[in-house]
Amino acid sequence: MKTHLVRTRRSAEEFPLHEHLAWKIAEVATDSVEVPEATTEMIVNRVIDNAAVAAASLVRRPVTSARTQARAHPYSPGSSVFGISGRYSPEWAAWANGVAVRELDFHDTFLAAEYSHPGDNIPPILAVAQHARRSGRDLIRGLATGYEIQIDLVRAISLHEHKIDHVAHLGPSAAAGIGTLLGLGAETIHQAVGQALHTTTATRQSRKGAISSWKAYAPALAGKAAVEAVDRALRGEGAPSPIWEGEDGVIAWLLGGPDAEYHVPLPGPGEAKRAILDSYTKEHSAEYQSQAPIDLARRMRSSIGDLEQIEKIVLHTSHHTHYVIGTGSGDPQKFDPTATRETLDHSVMYIFAVALEDGEWHHERSYAPERAQRSSTIALWNKISTQEDPEWTRRYHSIDPDDKAFGARAEITLKDGTVVVDELAVADAHPLGARPFAREQYIAKFRTLADGIVAPDEQDRFLAAAENAPELAAGELDQLTFTVSDDVLARAPKTPKGIFR
């Protein structure tokens, strides 16, 4: 990897195009290096993973609304939309599928200086691949770039520190991935990356306070914007430049300011794209920093016995966990039994309480209103707090994969003064966890989440196509979706009509 110094440049300063971060990203996207077998295998896993969580969310209201919008934009050749037949304009297919994938917050993650769900690259890149009738090999190359660029930006540039939503790294990565997929030149990709960043930079309020369905829509919008950015760039339309480094650019006014410096690692010429191998998926439908606490709560249940004897629980954890999903956020909504699913998903206090009581986590039952409003849960929930521990923060930011951790130490004080202590560094499903996810687990996750939604023979067909994705010929990528019966779609809530009928 080559590390690039990225900082604000005065307008009068000599700053050649080839030194712009957007250009360097374009150079990575145009590198013809082969995709390693391990990267290819993991991309297939994540295609399956995305489809699994899309199936589970298919009849939820936000997903239904997005799908209805896409259905108003039929197009040929077009792209597929999860759950339904037909072909739709690629940017709207990317939109609908992006919401379906993100709605339950249940797919892959990478955490470093910033947060990310790099699987959000798959809907826009796949939609363009289907529309452009590209091959499985083209798709794999495009997704390898999308994952690489997003993860490398996440390693180096913190957005949340400046209250910017993390999808500002997704617009550029998806645009770069689409550029690789289509075999575009560096100049076109450079312009598309700049446009995508400019149009997808927004505040973090979408993940703060009373969290709404926009949490799922924000990455879908970034994917849609990336498709549109590439389309404009292909037509010769330019972007603000230099987009990151300009005197009035993103770094100067939205991130660290004119004096800030970022050190962005990117693959050098001829260096394979392996970043996806550093990411990890979720066994539980909850914010990633809750994954290890869920497993820890399940493990500690037997050591406690009667949960009513608990006086208090303190979770010692990283800065990120404490301030984003813990009591350090200062959000009273994180203790509200009537809060939205999206808000409860970002309350480690709620999540730890339910996991401690139930000994399991379920993507629907664990968030049900009657579950959140159970009196015993509310009492336990309000006994839980978080504290930042410098050692957990250090491990969160460690670049050593054997040291990097997203866990917590739980100190449970009982009414008789007994203190029960245990800790867990990584989730059981993490590559270094007790039960790492491999192809078998990804398939099992798909089967579980698709049960009762996608017919068994359709499950079989999709899984066979996904496992064969690298070998699919040009025009065969429409196999990488699934359809469901009208009876399943009828379970979706009726949504009011909008502008798009």
C-alpha cells in the first residue's frame, strides 16, 4: 500500500491533477491487476449476505416505499429489483435495493477512523452491471474496487468527528467501482468521484436522536448519486476540483479544516485489491459495535442467575461505542421504550438488556414494541451505562488485525455487592471469533432470513447463481436477484402515493 498525504491547497498553489486524491482513486480503479481468489470468494459471500438481509426486510415499509418508486421507472435493458420481476432504470434499482440491504442494519461492516458498511457498494455496482450487460468477471472487478476505495478512505478520514455522515465515503467508492466495471478511463472516473462526493456529503443527524428510516435511505441515495455521477461524467460533465483538497473543499470546510492532514492508503500500481478481507459481517441484526456485547451478554447469563438482583451494569468500551450507541451520546431516546427500531438498534444499553434476558437476538422479535416495552426490560435497561476505556479505544483503532477489537468489559454489580466481570474483544462471527463466518454460515444466514419469504426452489436458484457469479457470462447477471410470490408482497404495508405513482 502507498500512503498519500491529503491536505487543503490554496487556490494559488500549484497542485497538479495527478496529485489530487480523486485522481489517485481513479488510478486505482483503472489498474488492470487481477482480483485475488480470496477477494473473489469473499465478494461472493457478501453478494449472498446482501440478498439475505434484503429478503428479511422485503415487506417493511421503507423498503416497500423505495421499491414502489423504482417500479415507476421501468427501463430496458435495465436492472433487477429484489422481490419483483421486470427491469428498471439502474439508478432506481440501486436505490430500491440499497434500502432493502440497509434497512435492518444486518450486513457487513468495517470500522476504523470512520464507520462503514462496504456492502452498500453492491447495489449500485450490480445495478449498472446488469443494465450494461456485463459479465461476472466485470462485476467482481468493480466490487473489488468499490470495497477497496471505501475501506481505504475509512481507514484514514474520520467523518463523524465533524458530524458528517459516513456515506460521504460511499459515493466516491461506488463511482470508482462503477468506473472499473465499465472499463472507463481515469479522467472520467476522476470527475465521477468528485461529483459523487460533492452530492453525498450530509450531516450525521440521520444517526442521532430520534433515528428514522432515513438511516437506510442515506446509503441508497449515495449509491443512486454515484450511478448518476458516472452517467454525467461519461457525457463529459465535470466535478468541483480538487474536491477534497480545494480551498473551499471538503477538508477545509467540512472536515479537519485548512491545516488538517490525512494519510490515505491506496494500493500501488499492480497491487491487488484485498481490502474486503479486512471487513466482517454480522450474525445479529444490530449496530456492529453491539455484536460482541450481545455475545458477551449471552455468555454472562448463567453467571448471574436472577436478573432482578442486578444493581447496575457498566460497559467499559471504546470512545466510538460510548459516544455513538452508549450513554456518552447524551440521547434520551436511547432509553425510550417507544423509540423506533432504528433508534433501539443504536442503543447498546437496550441491546445488552434484551440479550441478557433472552439469551438470543432476533432481527424482528428483539425489536418488537411489546418486547421493548416489557417492564422487566425497562428496569434492567435503565441500570446500564457505558464508560470509555482508553485501552478499548486504542484497540478499536489498532491497525494490527490480531489486536483490533470492538468489544467491551462488562461489570455487573449485584444487590449483595457481588461484582461479575467478563469481557469479549470480538464477536463470535468475527474472523478471529469463536465461530467465524465462512461460506457455509453465509448460506445459512440467507436460508434463515429468506425462510417464509423466498420460495425454496428460488432460494436454490439464487444461491447457485451467486456461487457461480465469477463465471456468469455477459448479460447473465440478472440471475443475481430473487423474486417472491404476490402473497408475500401482499404482506407489505400500503403506502400513500407520492409523485411517482
